[in-house]
Amino acid sequence: MMLASFLEALLQFLQPATLLGVFVDGLAKSAIFVTIAAGLTLIFGLMGVLNFAHGSLTMVGAYLGGLFMVLAVGEATGGTTRLLLFLVAIAVVFALLGSVGGAIEVGLIRPLYDRPPLYQILLTFGLTLVLDELVRIVTLFYDVQPRADWQAARGTKPAFLASGVQLGPVSVGPLEALQVALGVLTVVGIWAFLTRTRYGLYVRAGSEDDEMAEALGIDVRRVFTVVFALGTALAGAAGVLLMWDKNWGASVPLASETLLPAFVVVIVGGLGTFRGTVVAAVIVGMTDAVMTWWFVNHVEFTGLPELTVFLILVGVLVVRPQGLFGVEGVGGH
Amino acid sequence: MTLLEVEDVHTYYGQSHVLEGVSLEVEAGEVVALVGRNGVGKTTTLRSVLQLTPPRSGSVRYRGEELVGHRTHEVADRGVGWIPEERRVFSRLTVEENLRVSVPDPEDVPAALARVFETFPDLDEFRDKEAGDLSGGQQQMLSVARGLVGDNDLLLVDEPSEGLAPLIVEAVAEALSAAAEEATLLLVEQNLPLALDLADRFYVIDHGQVVEEGATDDVSADDERLRRYLSA
């Protein structure tokens, strides 16, 4: 009986329309994961700092993006204008959180570089608590429900992003397509920054040996600040991307909900390697999409797909503790 | 002209007092060797000049300007290069990227690369190869080339022959001779014949202090005075 049910589900899964739908869903999830995890891995790769506040910065980005949209969008604002404003919101939050990240690095993290890594972990963990509580207080004060998704921000989504677009046999959500596009843009942008710019060369050199890089005339501290700012800016931009998403939305728990999969992606890919992060984001995103389809449609137990993501983590840690593309002993200063 | 003056430098690692008043001078155009047993403070002297391990007291002047209190990248910007122990090339960067990252002004990169590949034609062959895939000798060449490409006037060279086969040591010695044509060298070297062959003058360091100095022409590698300080 169970076998027959399983075979029936398998046949349904193997239908081209289902496979394509799951593939697109997986791509969108991968794009979100890579956007969040990219900042985390750049920061760890260069500075050796495990930024526990990364998820909270994503959450702050979602709220700031939502706030921007609520203030900028009126009832009469058309769909195209809303979409353009959304892109502006991403740019504004990127710049704003980049500045905040730079200030955090200079003011809080820099004094701790000469101390054991535990100090930085405690600091960024403490920052998480402060940011989460601060947002909780502010959202309570302004009657923005802190536990539920922020509906006012959701309401700024253009109508054409809500309905699916039929591409052959597959119905693709335009928001998912937008997430994929921005994920690809993030990957290409960071790749170009790392491999095609002089500053990217400094980052790669400093990631391997910051003392040698400094002795070659590179102001490694300034590179640290730029990379930390870039990482937090990416976290914030990812938050804006999640603001309209039906599975996420602007909410305080978004901080931990994004931090955990981002850590899984970074560890599976290999701490501090951008290439590993991209590959791991695709693996984790696709697995999550496949498992979500299976558990939602056939097991009807929606909590389990997230578990599979952590099973990937356990599996990789057992077989290859340094991650798929990680090098033992590399990362940090 | 005196390029580098190190005067009564005291450097510590935590509570450990490693340099106990080192003083030395390097004239422009010279090759000066620092010799001594393992752990007596030779590498720490170079690190103190670069401010990688800043002295707690004393003075390090480069072209008459005080370096103590400056950060390492500022020292490097003034034209002080470092060819460190164990090479420390960026293993995941290509040979060319290792050299590019060492040129201070991006506009100078093409000319600097052309010049260094002329001096080290072997490296040109591997320019697109990751430095981690090179042999130990090739990595040492790259490390020397990296010091030269930065257009430095003073190169601090730390144990360039360490761990290399005798044939490779010869090639490294040739590379350092080429480097000495372009820059002043302060050389830490355990291989006494090599050090004396390359250097014009020498300082012997023992227990964090300079205990002997002189011209290399006045001593030989089997000099009893030097052997005494170099034997364990």
C-alpha cells in the first residue's frame, strides 16, 4: 500500500511540469541562500569572524525595505512603479546597511582582533540580541506586529507579481524569477569584484595571509571594513528580497530563520570559499525545494523539509569536515 | 647614505624579551647579512623593522624617518619589501596575481611584470598557474620576484635557502644577486657560505643582541669566531 503510494508520488514528481516547477522553486531558494550566505562567507574568509548578527541584519533589511515601500507606495501607484521602487529600496537598504556594517566593524569588532575568536562570536551574538529586541520594541511601539509577517509591507507588492506566469507547462512566480535574477546578479557581481578588480585581489590575498598582504603595502584593516560593510549590505539586500515572499516576510524570527540555512550553506561549501558557497547554496536550495514538494504534497508534514537541510550539513561534516571546497586551516587572520 | 638605522631596539613576544637592544645600520646599495643560531632574534629584527612585531622601545629609521608607530603597510609604502621565511606566496592566486598584488600603482603593473619576467623567465612560463602548485624552488623565486616587483629600495630577506635542495639554492642565490643589483638587501641566512658570498657586511646576533660585526671580506665561512656563534 505504502509502496504503491510512493510510486504514484514518484510518477507525479517525474512529470516534466512538476520537475520544472520544483527546479524553479529550488533556483529561487538557492538565490536567496547565496545572497545571504555570500556576505557571511566573505567576512569569515577574510577576517575569521563568524558574524552571528548576519541574520538579524537580514531581518533589519526586510523591515527597512518594507518601511521604504510603505512610505513610497500609495494606493494609486502602478505595478511597474512599485517594482522600480522595490529596486530602489534594495539599493537604499544596501547602502544603509553597508554604512552600518562599516561602523560596526570599526567601532566594535576592530578592537577585538587581537583577542581570541570567542570574543568576536560573543560580540556578534550579543549584537543579534540587541538588534532583535530593538526591532521587537520598535515594531510593538508602532503597532507593526512583530511575530506575524508585516502585511502592510506585503501590500506594496504589485498585483502582477502575485499571480504566476505560465511558461509552457510550468507556472513561474514572477517574484521567484526576480529573486533568481538578483541572486545571479549577486553571484556575478561578487565574482567580478573578486577576480576582476584590484580591491578583489586584495581581499583574496588578505583572506589567505593578511600579514603578508599588509607587508606588501595593502591596508588590510581598511579591506576588513570594506568587506564587512559589503557583507552586511548583502544581508540587508537579501532581507528586502524576502519582504514580499510568502514563506518569509518581514518579521523578527526572520533573523534566525535566515541565519541557520546561511550557516549550513557556508559550512557545506567550505568556510570562506565563495565558489563553495555558490555550489552549496544550489545544493541546499534544490534539496529544500524537492523535499518541500514531497513533504507538502505527500507526507503533509511541513516541518520536515528544513530538517533535510541540516542532514546535508551532518553528512558533509562527517565525510568532508572542511566542506566541499574548503581548505583545512584557511580562513581568517 | 644610511638607508636603515636600527638603534637600541627592544622587542617582546608577550612577556618574552626577544631583542635586547639591537643596533645596526644598512647603507644604500649594500647587502648586509644577519647571522646567528636559531631563535636568537634574527627574524624578529626583520619583523621589528617592518612593524609586524613593533618594538617596545628603541628606534627604527628608514631614510632618516622614524618607522616605529607606523603600521606595516605604511612601512611597505615607503619602499621596504619583505621576502619572508617559508615563502608565504598566496597559494590560491596565480603567479601573475601574486606579482600584481605587490605593485603599488596599478598603472605600473605591465612594466613591472615585463621587468620581473625578464629577470625570472621561468616564472613567465607559469604566470597563469596557481602559486600553490609550484615547487618549493619556484615559490622561492616568486617570493623574491614579489619583493622586486614592488619597486622596493630595501629588501628584508629571511632564510631564502631554507628547506631547498642544493641546486635550487644556487638558483636562489643567483636570483638574490639579481635582486641586489636593484635594491639594498638585509639578509637573514643560516647558510653561512651563502650569506658571506652574497653580503658586503655582516652582523652576528646572539641572545637578542649584536655581538659581532664586520666586512665579509675579512672573514671566511670556517672562521672560528663566527662558528662559535653559529654552533648550538
